[in-house]
Amino acid sequence: MKIIHTISDLREVLNDFNRPAFVPTMGNLHAGHLALVRQAKPLGDVTVVSIFVNRLQFLPHEDFDTYPRTWEADCQALQAAGCDVLFAPNELELYPEPQNFKVQPPAHLADILEGHFRPGFFVGVCTVVMKLFACVQPRIAVFGQKDYQQLMVLKNMVRQFALPIEVLGGATLRAEDGLALSSRNNYLSAVQRQEATALSQTLHSMAQALRAGSTDLATIEQQAMQVLSARGWQCDYLVVRRRTDLQTPSTEQVATLAIEQGLVVLGAAKIGNTRLIDNLEV
Ligand code: PAF
């Protein structure tokens, strides 16, 4: 595996290839990331992973400074997963001057859910991904489905800018108790880690209610909030949405979409200081 820190070195190495398959990450890699690398590998003629903790997508009070950085372990894991090129620019390399040109995703996709609770998050994500795409010029890019809204926003970005890149989602990997793998799980104490399973359990209960024919979204969502709040969580959202555009389905649509597998339940909630997100397609 080649480890590369500059855009010019990256371009030189990738010159020999036609179909880079790319997995952008912020490092602190877990089995979920490595599964994305394995998914990407057979789809391209070179597998590129980036590690860059992108300041632009963090709010001032968020965890940019403390975001876990585990460089040695990440390198070893990527090598074992078959990564060919690891692109790890520092901030000055990717943002040598203030990044004033930004990608502004549309409000109906990016100011809801995560974007509502983390204003500017998707501007930061789209801007860095656009820039990483310009560096790597991939033909395939793979993102985790755990960040469901991020995947949707990025698919729309690629389509609207007519970028010649196929964007694929990779399935969420889970611990045995159902907790979705995430770098932020590292922040959890042992007791919080045990409790954390309640988020995916609650999403399961919501999905089950929909599959059983309930169309009363308000009740499903409120009950879910109550369950988690009673266990000490601070809930940002626990909602049922259409898969296609993450908008709220009408009551008439709920039953049909539940049968046609056109719904997704999404949740974000804090346990202690750690904010976890998860989703389940229904
Ligand atoms: O999902 C992530 O890790 C990040 O949001 C991404 C896509 C690498 C952009 O910084």
C-alpha cells in the first residue's frame, strides 16, 4: 500500500489507472469502513482510501479536536483490507487557503434531520467530498449507509454536477447486540455501551409497527422518543421518512410504502455527551 500525503504525488500515482475505486473516511477505521474497502476493491483497477478529519463539517462546539485519530492501526487495517493507495493530506494540503468556494446542497435535502441539528454539516461534507473527488478522480465511490442522509445528499450532488462517478452505499455493520459500528462508539463508557443498543432496538420497534400496518406516524415517533428519553437519552429525532427524498410520507402513502419497502426509520440521539445516529430501511 502506498501512503501519500500530497495531491501532486497522488495524481502521479493514479496516472497509471483508469478506474479508481474510492472510499473517503475520517480515519479511526472499524470493520464497517473495511467492509466498504472490500466492496470497492473489485469494482476498480486501484483502491484508494482517504483519511482526512474535515474541520469544515464540524460545528465549533463539536468533537473536531477530540475526534479519535488512530493512524498506525488504520494503516495496518487498510493494508490488510487490500487498499492500494492511502491518501492522507494534512489540512494545509487540502485547504491551503480558506475554502471560500463551497458546495451548497439544497435545503430540502440538507437542512432537515442531520442538517437541522448540525447546521452547515452537509456544506462541509459536500465541499470536502467534491475536493477529494477532484484529487482522486474516482469512477466509483463507496459510502456507508449508516450515514443515510449523507449518502443521499452525495448521490444527488454527483448527479446534479454530472460527475462521472458511481456512488454506492455499503451496508451498516453492527455489533452482536445491534449497535451500528461507528467511530463515535469509542466515546462510550462501559455502561453507556450497554445502553447504546437501545437506539437500534427502538428503530426496530418503529419498523415493526409499520410492517404490522400502523399508519399513525405521530404516535410511532412519539412513543419512540418517550422510550429513549425515559432511559436517559436526549433525542434529536426518531422519524419515519420516504427513502427516496427523506420527506415525511402522507398517511395514505405509509401503508403502501411500508409494503413496497419505500420507507426508512432514522434516529439521532445523545447518550451522555455522545451523539449516535442509525437507520433501518423498512
Ligand atoms: O462519513 C464520513 O466519514 C465523512 O463525512 C466523509 C464522507 C469522509 C467526509 O468527510
